[in-house]
Amino acid sequence: MIVTFTANPSLDRTVALPGPLQRGEVQRAVSVSQESGGKGVNVSRALVASGLESLAVLPGADNDPVLAGLREQAVPFVSLPIDETLRTNVALTEPGGVTTKINEPGPVLDENEQEALLKLLVESSRGASWVVLAGSLPPGFPGDFYATAARRLRSSADGASSARTPLIAVDSSGLPLAAALTGGPEGMPDLLKPNAEELAELAAAAGFAPATGDELEADPAAAAAAAAAVVRSGVGAVLATLGSKGAVLVTADGAWLATHPPVSAVSTVGAGDSALAGYLLAHGQGAAPADCLRQAVAHGAAAASLPGSTVPAVHQTTPDAVTITALRKD
């Protein structure tokens, strides 16, 4: 089973525009859709769509629209009841896949609620193969919350004879992502899933020569070198998505680039989350690292071709169309 943790889930509302976004003007939408979302929730949705066992852990009142949406989609979840309504995020998509997102900050959880949410995660993760810590943190959460969660997950597994220690993936941004590198050996993730901009920030923190996200996205070899610097800091592997350029995977043993033929992009919302789900799906089947990357890129490309925050099932992906190239790590 793969457990996902979304501290700041959302109701993701996608508004499709007939043309480019026109600031200050009135535009009529072509369509409007909404899904229960947040990075971890999206990963669970993609895994369940492909027939895998996944459990989403998140805060939310029993009657919250986000939880109602998960029930409708038959996505298993456990939630910590809170008084506030979960946030709503709005994505404006233009023809060609250009997406503008407006994300609300989310409800405030006090220290007692934060601790209760962490305990719920640990209890729900016993016996899991992976735990995915994903997305932004609600207002008031400490920036190192994911590193703390990783340490608690591992110490709990060490203390239970029947439990195995889950592998831990982190997909976030800003301080929660950067803090994943400062949590010590027990707080280090087994997998980080940054995009190009986030990889540039991580690599700089790891002592790599400064580079922008645009530079890394345009140069997969440079992205692989940046990811290698992050791996040398103690992270097990880095799966960096590079938009239309594909993705790179770097481990202690190698580095690979995966590319997919161009797709007709409809919405990029959730494409990175689907890529992570594809990686985890292949990893659970015992695939080699390069083939885990292959399925990640196939999932990401399929997601970009679907409307709103729709996630693909594995039968909608085309891993045979993905080209894998070995890269130097430095």
C-alpha cells in the first residue's frame, strides 16, 4: 500500500478559457470542472485509477467538499476533523495548456491539531511500502514538518517488530522542500520530486553552481548534474520533471533522461503528481530505475493531455513511446 499525506488539501476548480487570458476583461469559460486535490490526494487518485491500493491522509471535516469528492471517486482516505473548510484553488487554462493558478492559503491548524495529524499519519502508515509527503503546508506549520514526519515514521517503524520502514517521497516547494535536506539522516527522503525551478533551489542549497529553473529545464544534462549534487547530500534519488523536456532521474548509481513525443496539452494541473504516481506504480512492480522513470514520464504526458486536474489510469499512458537516455551525473 502507498500512503499519501496532504496537509493542505484543496477543492481544485479548473476554468477552461476559449483563448489567452485577458487581464481586466470579461471572458466566458468554455467549461468548468472541479476535483478533490492537493499533491498527495492527486497521487492517490492516480494510483487508485490504476488499480493500486492507496490511502490518502489529510485534514478535513466529514462533510467537507474535498472529502465528499474522494468518496465519489472511491479513493480511500482517513481524515483529522477540523472546524474550518478546506481551501479552494482555481486554475485558468488556455488553449495549448498554459495554466494560471490561484491558490488559497488554507485553514490554520494549531499545534495540537498538527500533532494529531502527524500521529494519524504514523498510525495509518504501518506496513506501507511508500509514504508520500506532498504539497504546501497550511499557515502556521513549521517549515521542517516533512523532515519531522520522516523521522517519526522511521522511529515508529523501528519500534514495531511487525512493521517495516516505508520509503519516503517528498514533493513540495519552498521551505518545506529545502528543509527536507536539513533533517539529518533519519529525516532524509528516499525520493525527491522537484520541478526545474525547485531543483535549482535545492541544488543551490546543496552547493551546486547557481542555475535558474529555465536553464535546467532547457539543459537536461545540467539538470542531472544539479540532481546529483542533491543526491550527494544524502537523498536517495531525485526525480526532476522538466516540462515538455521530459524528466531526469538521478540515483547514487546512475542518471537517466526520459522524453515523450509531444502531446496536445490541455491542462498541466496535476501532471507532476501523476508523474510521481507513475514512478511509484513501476517501482512497486519491481521495475529498474530507468523503467520507473519511463512510466513517470508516460503518466505525466497523459495527464497533460487530459482536462482540468483529471489523472490518467495506466492504460491511458504510452510508456513504449518514451525514450530513455543515460546521462552523466556530473
